[in-house]
Amino acid sequence: MSDRPHKRFAQHWLRSEKALEQIIAAAELTESDCVLEIGSGTGILTNRLLSETQAVVAVEIDRNLSKKLRQKLSDRDNFLLLQGDFLTIDLESLLASFPKFHNPNKVVANIPYNITGPIIEKLLGKISRPAVRTYQSMVLLVQKEVAERLIATPGTKAFGALSLRVQYLASCEIICTVPAKAFYPPPKVASAVIRLRPRAIFPPAKNPRQLETLIKLGFANRRKMLRNNLKSMISSEATEELLTRLNLNPKCRAEDLSLQNWIALCNSLDL
């Protein structure tokens, strides 16, 4: 390839046609879609998105790649490239000047693995402050280990605070796994394509900020029982009493509780 990946940007460019097809299929694209792509790289995914949608907004941090991609796709009137860091740019303000691109309804991207968490948080928001802009779906190529954490269920090793924070805001599924050889250069880990669908949880937490704090404290030390991790917020005795009332084991650990259990626990607190 003529362009050299930069390690500081965690660039691993997809070169597998099979994986590309799986991403496109998972996105369920229509001619009326406007897609947000984070990290357009050399444009292999961008080209496919442009041919199947009304418009594509790409955000690329690498100045050199941005320049080359603009030249390569200069004849496409349904393409808008924003050069900058997705985590820091004000997407709403920037898109306000481009009526055709101002309302992306889907996200499709091969994102940098070293900032997967912050990117997902910017797309979905937090439990206490969901993102103002919502998307129909987000199809992302991520590290397999992260994908497994996102879909994890209670009682499993992968289940943790990240699982709960994302599952409160969206449903998540793994579409397929992608081997390291599908990339240039190959990463040291296996990858997976995931699909997130933002949704409202029911019943919701009465105090979302309190739920966030509970989850953070609960998973502060996975080896400890939940009643001990929550001591700074509620006494061990009170926690035991609440857990018993909710038909939960008073000696449980944080990973033993489902999302609905956490919401019920939060809604039972009178702090």
C-alpha cells in the first residue's frame, strides 16, 4: 500500500472483502441513509458506503490521509470529510453548515481500538446523560475482547461496568469475528463487528446519576462482596437488607446482578 499506517493513531486498515461485506450487510443501508464514519483511513469502507447511501460524513484525524481522500473522492457530491479528532470536535456545530449532511442516522466505522470506550461513550452518552443525537444503529469494528464485554451477561468474567453502562443505553450484538490477517498491519488481537441499537430501558432508573455511582463503586473491587464495595454510599447492613428484599443473595458480588437488578437496587435506595 502506498500509505503507511501510523502507530500513534492505532491505524489498522481493513483489507478483507469478506469482513467488508459483513459490515455493509450489518448496517442494513438504504439509499436514504446518511452515514457517519469515524476514521476513514484509505477509504476502502468509505467507497462502499458512498455507493449505497445518500450521504457519508467521515471524520479522519490524520491530515495526510484526509488530504489524499479529498483528492480521491473529489467528484463525489455526497461525501463530506471533516479533518480532526472525533472525540473533541463539535459535530453538531460543524454539520449545521452542511444541510445535506446535518443529520446522520447511522454510524459505520472501523474505529481505533485504543479509544473504543470514549468513542462509544460519545456516541451513546452516559447513563446520567444520554447523547442528544441518537442513531438508528451503530456498526463498529472493535477488539473482540471489548465486543465480548459489551454483550456479556451476569455471572460471567467479561461482565462488568462497561457492559452495564452500554446495555442501559443500547442493545448490542456481535455480528462476526474478524481475524488479525484481515488487516494491514495485523493487530495483535482478534476483532469483531458489533451492532448497537440505541433504545430506552424500561423501567428506567429514577436517579440515573445515582445508578452510575452505584455501578462504579460496585465494580471497584470485583473480589469483594457488593455490600463492602458500597460502604461509602450505604452501610453493609442496609445493603444486605435491600438485597434480601429484592430476593438477591446478600453476599453477592457486583457481577452477579443483572442490569434490571441494578436498576431495582438503585430505585429502592432512599439517599
